[in-house]
Amino acid sequence: MIEDAEEFIRLRSSRLKSEYDRSAWEEVPLSVWYEVIDKYSDYRQWVIHNKTVPLEILEYLCNFGERLRTFVAEKRKLSPELFERLSRDVSSNVRTRIAVNKKTPLPILERLLHDEDEDVVETARYQYQLRLVVAREKAARRAAQGLEPQ
């Protein structure tokens, strides 16, 4: 576990892969995340890249501008509320990243098919069609195995 903000910064800045990887994979106490975010603004995006970062921290990071909301929108571990919030973001870049996110709930993806921004619509359309193809293939495999459809 990473114990303090300075340790996170040191690990993230390291040229040693093993140390750099620790900054991306190890757990960090909430208080340390808040300290990194508040004291080291250049490292906020790296907080988002950590695989164990809690939803509370992702939600907090959404208060620091479009660029960080775009990074947050790419995370698969978002809560339904955060998917909803980011899918209605003022930035089309954020909404596009939500459309690309493989874990975006289908009703949100369907709503993005009617977004005001054409790039968001095109991205949502592509992702929606891709999900339909994957669902059909999965159903066909289950049928071929003699399993009940889900």
C-alpha cells in the first residue's frame, strides 16, 4: 500500500518499471488521494489511472475540468450515477468517451444516439451496433451449445 502523497509522486515519477507499476496498481488511503489531488495538480490524471482508485475520488476529480472528466469517463468501474452524470456533460469530448466505454449502460448509449453533437451520435451508433453483433454472436454460441438464451 502506498502510504503518503510523496511516495505516490516518487513512484509515478520513477524510471523503474516496478516502481512506476506500483503507482498504477497499489491501493492508496483516501486521505492520501485527496492530498495528491489538492497538493500536486499535475498528478491528478495519474490518480485516475490507478486501478484501485475509489469511485469517491473519481467523482471528486470530475470537479477539476474537462480534461480530467474525459479521463474519468474512460474508466469501466463507474457507478450508474457517474455514467449518467458524465453522459450529460457539457463537453462533447466527455460524452464521446462515455459512448466508447464498454460498460456504459445500454439506456445511456441509446440516449446518446440522439445527442446534439454528431461525433457523439456516430460513436454511440458504432458502439450500439457493435454490442448488437456481440449479443447475437453470444446467443448463437449458446444455442449451438444447447443452452437457454439469457
